[in-house]
Amino acid sequence: MGRGGSYQVVRIIRLATSFWDRDSLHDQEHVIGRRRDGRWLDGTPSTEQPAFAADPTGKITPLDAHVRKAAPDRRHPPPLVRRGYNYRRSSDDQGLIFSCFQRDLEKGFEAVQHRLQGEAMAKYTLTTGGGYFFVLPPGDSWLTALV
């Protein structure tokens, strides 16, 4: 781990939109774990924490829903800052450019990826590019480590 810096992970994720569009809105919402308007499946507003603990068997929010697998304990989110950006090159090439920053790859991005194994969303996505990058800390103090 680099001192004072961050690790950035970028992923280009192509979505199988024609396959996704064949599913009903109900099925799509259950794959993601949220309503299309952003509310959680249990009706909790998007600005509040979902009550996953009150649904231990996944009757309301399936256990393999993306949001549930990515951060199962919303009170203790993964130690990373993340953001997704939609892209569209053509009708059959569209998806998400995902970017996240963290101090520790193993506790951040890689831990989330491990939890996402077996998620319902996996059959709709294909990672086509991206990489891992080290982002230097602010200032020039890092230069002394090179000398």
C-alpha cells in the first residue's frame, strides 16, 4: 500500500441491454434491489438505510440483489468512494464506466468484488476494460521517497 496516496479502480462494464429489456420491471428491480425511482424494495426512501436485517431470508430484497451483495451492512459501507457513469457508443454497446478510490484495494474494491460473486446482475454484465491506478498524495513530499 502506498503511503498518503489512493488507489483508483476503473471498470468499463458493457450491459446486455437487449437481454435486460426482456425482463419485467419487477424482475429488474429485484435484480438491482431498488425500485426504478430509487426507493428500496421495502419502501424505505432512497435517502434512508434499507432494513436488510428485517428481511433475513430475502423475501423482499433477494439475497442475490446487487445492492444487498455490494454492501450487506449499510451501516458499515466498504471503505471506498465510488461513482458510475453511463456510456452509450451504439444501441448494442452501452453500459457503465465505474470508478472508485480507496486506500486499501483488498479492503475496498476487491472485498466488494468478492461479495458480488453469484449476484443476479452478473448475467447482464461484461467487463471490457479498465485498470488499477495509484494516485499520488497531494504536494511533492512523495518525491523524497524516490531519492
